[in-house]
Amino acid sequence: MSEAQMREQQSSIELEFDLGDPPQKVWRAVTIPELRERWLPKEALADPDAISVTPGEQVRYKLRDDTPPFLESTVTFTLRPNADGGTCLRVVHELTDARLDEMTRAPANSNSPLLMFAA
């Protein structure tokens, strides 16, 4: 495994669920703000509007931590019908903040924010 692949794995979480509900119902749950609010609070969103949408298939939102250093990430929901008439829901949460690269490249003796967090 290359260093780039390891870094990519460390900065993302991928989950997959087989749901009994049809894709249309799951799509509404991840795109209608009142329904989405039940599990993805608007306070976690950097912007309440999706940053990309493929209707009925995929939606991506930008998130921002509510505590310092306020790192940004994206969460992507991908839906496809499963064999039972339900939905296969794939959720990918990626830490995309450019400041993360700066913190991971800092030398150990630099007194960078990374060192301060560890202390």
C-alpha cells in the first residue's frame, strides 16, 4: 500500500448499508432539509445546500467542525437499488481541509499546531 493510499484511508470513513426502503424514500431523507436535520444537523453543515447532486443517485454536502480548528470535510451519499427492492446506501465522509496536509507534513520539532494538540 502506498503512502498516498494510507493517507487517503486515514482521512475518510466509508460505510455501506442495505435498507428495506425504496431509493426514492431514502433520497428524500438525505435531501429534504427537514428530514435530513434528524440525523445531520444544520449546525454541522458549512452550507445547507448540497455542493453536488446527481438526482436520485448521489448528493454531497460540505461540513465544518463546530470546535477549533474548525476543519472542513465532505459527506457523500450514494444510492442504488438493491436486489430486494430496497436501497444500498453508501456513505463516504472525507476530511478535505487543506490545513490537514500542512499539519501532517510539519516536522516534529516545529511547534506546529499538530504538536500542540498532542501535548
